[in-house]
Amino acid sequence: IIHAVEQAQGARAPTQQFVDRFAAVYTPLVFAFAVLVAVLTPWLVGWSWMLALYKALVLLVVASPCALVITTPVTIVSGLAAAARRGVLVKGGVYLESAHRIRAVALDKTGTITEGRPRLVASEYLPSPFPEPTVMYWARVLAGHSDHPVSRAIAADVQADNGELSGFTALAGRGIEAQTDGQRLVLGNHRLIEERGLCGAAIEARLAEHERQGRTVTMLASQTQVLAIFAVADRIKQSSQTALAELHALGVRSFMLSGDNETTARTIAAEAGIDDVRANLLPTDKLAAIREMQQSFGVVAMAGDGINDAPALA
């Protein structure tokens, strides 16, 4: 971080670059004009040599670009330092200056707008050939191997030991897949279950009820059916509503880019005061959304905290 700050202070902002180019031309011109005043005015105006030298020195002092050249980098470094004291690391003056041109901000949901510490608020076992304790054990085993906040919420609630898995696969933006006790299982979101062709009318009705309450739903499924439904809820950060209100006061539009379902994302967005919502997004979809926003608004800011946000952040 220290190295990044040093690089930031060494990067020249557009204003600083302009002042440097301006001074490169302006300074020699002023100096040449002062020399002409000192040399020619005794002949042209009849001043004494002492008076001509005095006037030339006055001209140099009054017309000197030193103050302009010095204050520009000092102002930028002061801005970078003020941001750093507030916990914001600005990569350079060019970014500090471009911030005033931001017209839209894209925000991740989990961990950015919300606290990122979801709690398991409901779990439902669905009739299957497997006993309920076994199904809940499988859910804990799979969830325990993922670092996603939703998975951690499930793993913390379902009481079972962290068992062994084989063939573990992370399905980006969807969930996880692995084999345990001879069963090939998936633990994932609505999109994943639909892709596997396991989402019937009864499942859809259960999901809709949870989503209307702003919950994120994860399902455990075998290769043939959904075995259990887990609903988690996350709270909005206390600072989110205030920050969004301040952005709106500056004329900046806000967008939520979430991999969560449409209903839950819109419920959270409405509570936080976000202008627009894009839901059910994979990492590449978030990147496409940022590019679309750039075409509409020009300079766009992105805030996120997860690996799924990395392409959009870059």
C-alpha cells in the first residue's frame, strides 16, 4: 500500500501536465521579455539603467509561473493524503481529477450494499429416498468447502462434521458440485437448478415465497431431484442508504449488479434507494453491464468485494 501511495503521488494529473507544458513555453517568454525591458527601455523610453533593471525584476516577480507550477502538485498530493486519511487509496492524480466526471456507480449487493454476513433463516427438507439428517449432512459438507457468504451461513447452521468430498467443482456464479457418499450433488442457486432441469412448479412456488421476503435461496440437489431448500437473509449496511442519498444529491445514478435472483435484488435495492437493478448476473454479465453503462454515461465507478466482481472492477 505504501508503494502504491508513492506511485500515486508520482503520477501526474492532466491539470499538472497542462501546467507543466504551459510553463515550458510561458517561462522563457517572460524571461526574454524581462531581458528586453532591461536592455531596450533605456534606449526607447529614456529610463536609467537602474530603473530599467528594477522594472525587469518587477516583471519577473509579477509574471512568474512558480506559484502556478508549485501549487498544482501540492493540491493533488493534499487531495490524495486527505482521501488516504479516510481510508480511500487513490491510484493517482488522474483518477482524483476524473472522479468529478462520474455519472453512474455500479454496486455489488452482497458485502457492498449489505453487510455480507447472511444468516440462515429457513431450511426445508423435501421428500426423497434419503433421510433428512443425511441430506442436511451433505449440505454442510458441500457448504463447508466454499467461501461464499451464503455457503458459510448454511455451513454454520447445519450441524454436521466437515466430511470428505471428491470431484469438487466451483461453478462460477451458480454454486458448487461434488461427490460424497457415492452421490453426485450440487449446492447452488436458482439458475443452476434450472440448468439441471430439476426446477418444477412446486419448487418455483417455494422459491417465490422466499424471494418476496428479500431472501437468497440455495438448493441442494442430486442428479434427479432437489433435496433441500435453504433461505438466507442479509441486512443492509447502515451506511448504504446515506451514501446512496449523497450520490444522488451529486447527480450520480446508482445501479446494483447482482448474481442474486431478480425479486431479492429488487427488494434490497428498494430498501437501499438504488435507481436500477441488474440481477441473475454471472461475472461476464457484470462486465458487459459495465461496458453498456460506459456507453450511456461515460465515466462509471464500480464497487464490489468478491472475486465474481473482478472482471467488472478491472
